Amino acid sequence: MSDEKQPPDLTEYPSGLTEHHGPPIPLFLKLTYVGFVLFAIIYLILYFSGDGSPLVEQFNKLSGH
């Protein structure tokens, strides 16, 4: 296959594998990754700090926790 002309977006490795360089990742997908990471960090911070809302405190008192 080395004799054939390859498109510029293909890379051939010595093992015979080829890598196709596709279109760039859209901006909304990049922002989605950032959003999920921020959500996870904020959720963990709130989870470890505990829930101190009045309804939860009332439920804990009534249920004996």
C-alpha cells in the first residue's frame, strides 16, 4: 500500500495500521465534557459538606437519625 497515494488525512504506521484524522471535535461537545466535570466536582463538594436544609433536618429528627 506504500506505492499508492494516500489522502493527507491518513497516517500509516509500520505495523500496517492506518489512522484517519477526522473533523475536529465540535465546541458543544467540548463544553459538555467541561460541564459534566464541573457538575461532578460541585456535587461531590455538596455531598461531603452534607445537606443542612430544614426539611432534611426535620426528617432526621422525626426518624431518629
